[in-house]
Amino acid sequence: MNEKKIILGIETSCDETAVSIIEEDKNGKIKILSNVVSSQFDIHKEFGGVVPELAARSHVEKIDLIAKKAIKKSGIGLKNITAIASTSGPGLIVCLTVGLNFGKALSASLNIPFIGVNHLEGHALSPKLITNLDFPYLLLLISGGHTQYLSVYGLGKYKRLGTTIDDALGEAFDKTAKLLGIEFPGGPKLENFAKKGDPNRFKLPKPIINKGGCNLSFAGLKTAILRIANTIKSKQEKFDLAASFQKTIEEILEVKTQNAFNQFKKIETKKKIFVIAGGVAANKGIRKRLIKVCKNNGFKPIFPDPELCGDNAAMIALVGLEKFKIKNFDNLDLPASPRLALDEKAKFLKGAGVKL
């Protein structure tokens, strides 16, 4: 490895249009040269959630501009790009297709390799952008669409230990925020609401807390929030409900993470590394609680920087870099995969009648 590797990453799986350029030098040190993210808050605000068709249209309108901005900011000419990496799944198919096709067109025009990237793998490996990270490790992936505990053995090598059987954690945050009247996107703002409230004001359910190993459930909690929210008459009660929700989530994650530690230690007896990634990993209360659980169990907690927790293209470029190094390239007919998983062998655990 005598020369630099420069990867351009593209992310359009949901409502962020993102382009990043990263560089790995001959010593294996990674540097983020640019990481431009354009969100669509104003577009979806009046609907209280992401509208796929509007999101896709926005990606089409912005992708060229965001790419030019990322290239200019990086100081790297297009002729110096080594490979193009685009998110191929999971996500909204109309959104994925925009970034995927843009990446393919760039790859073809520059005559350089094209690499399709699993968005979840981007989150899983994202701490490698800022720190050395050795395999294997335990991963908690908490985002708007996914909540999973996984053993990570290497690039493309994952074993799921637990997952949500209904709502993802980020979805539970967003829906709770909406019920409390917090403007979209409410999930990230709910923690600030909670700081003004009494976390012991409302006793909320902790679904499957004592069964199912490290599987999780948030639908019952969401229903309880809905029932209480309909009776609330004051602003302070909203703060109290937000605080009670935040506390309940932290308590659920503490128990389930302990279960995940116990499972992981049966597989890996020497290394005790715990990576927490995804948009919800930016929640300070959750970080504090999980750091405490790690301390009690001798695990080393690793979080991405807050700006790398949400959807971004630097993490996509990183996976592209890792795949480039083993010449794992894709053809230009690679399709978008809206339900792409990390552990393809894991059972589907959603819907009525799920057995734990």
C-alpha cells in the first residue's frame, strides 16, 4: 500500500442527501476530507414525517450540487478519486435509486470501480473514521429504522443477537415527540424536553423486559404514551412525560445490554468492546447509561462522533474503502435493496405472533 486511496461516498437512503470524500494514506490513517449533509426538515415538517416521493425529488434536485460542494471542500480533483461508493440499501427504494444511479454514472464516466454499500454496515464501522477498532466487537445499532444487537467479526461478517420485534428505537422517539407536539424531526429534540421534567411522574411499561433475551419491543410503550398524552393538560406534564419516556428507554437498554453482554461473552471471551452507533447513539442520556453498564461489566464503550451518528456519506465511503482494499467491487446493474440486512441468516422477528 504505497499510494493514497481516495473514496467518494454517496448516501440517499432516506431524507439526507450526503456526499463525502475520505482518504487513507500509505500508513493506513484515514482522514475525512469533506462530509456534506443536506437535510430535508423543511420539506417534511408539515407532514410530521418523511414523504418518500418528496424525499426522492429533493435528492434529484440536490445531489449534483452536494457532490460539487463536497469535491470543492475536499480540495481533491475528480481525476484523483480511487472509487465511488453508494448506499444500495436498506432504505426507501425511490431515494436509494437516486444516489445509486448518481454513483454509477460517476463511476462509469471516471472509469473507476463502483461499490454498493449496506447503510447499516456504514453505521457499524463508523467509529473506524475516528479511532482504531479491532474485530470482534459487540454492536448496538440504534437508528430511526433499526434496533439490533450484533456480534461483528469483520467486514460483512455479522451475527444478530437481538432485535426489535416491532418499532425501532428512533421511531419510538419520533412518535413520542410528535404526540408531545415537538416539531419534526422531534426525536433528537425530545431529550431537551425531558430535561425540564420529572422522570418519575409517569410509570411506563417496559415490554418484554424479562424475556426474549436481548430482543426489544417498543410498541406497547408507544401506546401507553398515546393514552397518557391524550389526558395531558399542561406544558409541565408534557415535560414530565418526555422525562419519564427518556428514563424508561434508558432502563430498557440497560437490561437488554446486560443480556447482550452475557450472550457475547459466551462467544468472545477475551475482547470486550461495545460499539453504539446510529442516530439515537447521539442521545446523551443513553450514552451516559450505557457507559455505566460497560463500566460495571468491564467493556470498553465506543461511540462515533455525534455528527457521524446520523445518516452521512463518510461512513458509506469508509465501507467503500474497506471493500476496495479486498477488490470487492460491484457491477453497474447492482439493484437497490430496500430490505438489505447485516445478518442475512437471522430470523424475521416482526409482526403478530412473534415467539420469543
